Amino acid sequence: MLQQISGHIKECHARAEEARRHAAETSDPERRTDYELAEQGWLGLADSYALSERLERYLLEQDSKIAHRGEWQAVSDAPFGRDIEIAVIKSATPHAVAFPCRRILGGWMDSQSRERLNVQPTHWRDWVNSRTPRAAQARAGAARLANDTGNDDVRPPKIPLGRE
């Protein structure tokens, strides 16, 4: 599709150049005006095609990024300010935490309860709502995680975090 758009852009520029040449060659002021308007029209159409091409390239890049969103990424690259799923090492195997989390300065918090978490994740990926477990399962998973990692509790008492 991009090659087709580039071809349209070249054709528009060729037609604009042709109209410019005709405008320069004619002595009739009305025809010159018509050719100049035609040139501007072809250049405008070329700009429109160029915008479409840039938009298509951008969308293709975004599709590529979205295709990788479900993949685990290094925790050092985890974003701030949005719900993500984190993984921790438990019994020498990575396991996903069963509730959405957010990276905050100095650590992590449960996105729903806004409680600070005592975890050291190794990987992250975007939170997908279809993975959202029932609250009881999430709490049970947190308790198991605390027991397996040696932490007293994954969820320490609430700490005021202020505004984000």
C-alpha cells in the first residue's frame, strides 16, 4: 500500500509541474489562473497522500508495538502511571501477580487498593482486563506469594502516597 501511495504522490507532483509549465507558457490571464489553481490542487492532493502515507507508517509501527505488548519485558523498563502485570520469581519459577500493579517511586503498589507492595518483580507486561481475577483469588495469590518469597506480607499497612 505504501508503494502505491508514493506512486500517487509522484504522479501528483508530475501533474502539478505540467500545470506550472502550461501557466508559464500561456499569455491568457484566465487560463494562467486556471493552470495555477490546478497546480495548487495537485500539490494539495500530493500533501494529502503524503499525510496518508505518514499515518499508515505510524499505524504499522503501532501495530508492531501492540503485537509485542503481551510479551514479558524487563522490569527496569516498566512504565510509571498505568496498570501493568508484574512477575516475581517464586520457587525458581516466574509467576505473575494476580492483580494490576503500578510502578511508583521506590517500589510498587496494588492499582486497586493503592497499597504499597513488598515485592521485587523481574518482568512486566501490560495489564489486560481479561486476566483480571476475582478479588478472592487475587488475595489468595498474594498470600501464597508472601509465604513463598519469605516476606511477612505482600501488602504492608497502607502508606499515604499522595497524588499521582
